[in-house]
Amino acid sequence: MELPRVLVTGGTGFLGSEVVKVLVASTRFDVTVVDINPPSLGTEFFSSVRYVRANILSPEELAKVFHEAKPAIVVHTAGVVPAGLARYSKKGREVVFQVNVEGTKNVIEAAKECGAKGLVFSSSVTVLVDELGKDFFNADETWSTGRATLSYGQSKTAAENLVLSVNTSDFSTCSLRLAPIFGPNDSIIPVIHNCIPRGETPFVIGPGTNLVDFVYVSNAANAHVLAVQNLLNSGTAAGQAIFITNGEPISARDFCIAIWKEFGHVPKFNIVTAKLFTVSPLAGPGIYM
């Protein structure tokens, strides 16, 4: 029996490669990866997977690849995340919107034109809010979007709206709003670790009790595969936007301390400072996906 075909955009990236890994491990899918980059060092390469180099900003390249792959479901993880302080700048706004919004539009069109049955979109909690200076407790899918003030959150909001707006009985779509992702080869741990040699670990901005929630990369990947299975079968996720987290809120301070302990470092004292505008050490490249 022919296996359902799944095409993963951004399939050589941090999240996308993990999605591919779970799809392959299930042995239930025929997988094609579309990415602008080939698999990099440290990324698993699977002989059963077709890897195709294409740019999501090129409708022509996508049309060719999609018609050859003929996917039943598309998993769209490809996108750009502003790195570090660029997250707070308007300088790269045009590129962020071009890749995250126009790229998503191109993927949707290619998927529909090749006869795909549905699409799973890798969204972000930043569609709800990207304000690091405020706490938002127990937010769920009933909360309206539109609060994002930075380019990345605004671009993911626009892309998610595109994805959900094309949901029909013939083309099912859903959006997974991912919390900051951590795991092997992530960009969160290095940022936190770098606080050690810089002597920054004793500093606590404000009370140090602000809660954050993360999602482990394999959990994020499993969520995508479950969404694929759902759209191929019951379809109850169609038209839905769903938050994906570990469900284990932790203070940012405690999370950092837990990481530092793994490197044999525990701050010997705390220096509590007034709550000022600051850039969280967790705002490194790739944290918001």
C-alpha cells in the first residue's frame, strides 16, 4: 500500500529536521524535504527521504517540486527568525515579512495547485504577544491575536491568518503556536551559557519571578506529526490554532540556573536591580519559532 506523502519545508532546520526524524521513525509516511539549505553537520540525513533544494520565495521552484512530490500534506516550518538584538529592530522588517508571509503564501498556493489535502503551519506564541516586559498568565486559544508589536510576531500573525483563511473541506489547515523551542543544537542554551564567562549570572532584573513556558524540540515535532495524522483522518484540527508548550511554566531565572548547573556553575550571590527595559538573555537567535 502506498504511504501518504508528506512534504516538509525547512526540513533541514532545527525544528524541521526533528519533524522529519519523527515522520521517518513512524514508517507511515513517504517524506520529501524542501529547503534552501542542504542538511548541515549535526543534522540527521535519511536515505529514505528526498531532499530538494528550493526557495520558498520562488513560486516557480515550489511549483516544480510540489508537482513532482505530490504531497497529501505539507508541513510548513520554513521561516526566518531575527537573531539577538535584531528582534527589536525594524531594520530587517522587510526580509522577515517577505520570507514569513510571502513565503507562506507561495507554499499555500503550491500546495493547493498540486492537489494536497492540507497544510500544518509552524506558528509561534508571539502571534498572541511578544512583549517581554509583561506577564500573560494562562493564555489560551480563546485569546485574540493582534497584540504583537515586533516584526517577527507580526509576521507570524499575518502568516497564520493566511493559513487559517484558506481552510476548506477540500484543503484542511491548522496552525501550531509553538513556545520557545529548546533541545539538542538549539540556540537557547548557548545564549544562556555565555552569561557565565561574561560574569552576568548574579544579576537579577526585577523580582526574577516572571514565568515562561518552553517546548522541547521532540515534543514540538511530535505535535506536527499528530497534526498531520489528524488532517489525514478525522480532521478535527482543521481550521484550528493550537498552542504547543511543555505545560511546565518556570521562572526565567530558575530556568537559567538549571542550565548553568549543568555546566557546573551556580551563582554565589544575587545582584537585584531595578526593573528596567532590558533584553532577555532568552531572546537569542531562533528562540521564537
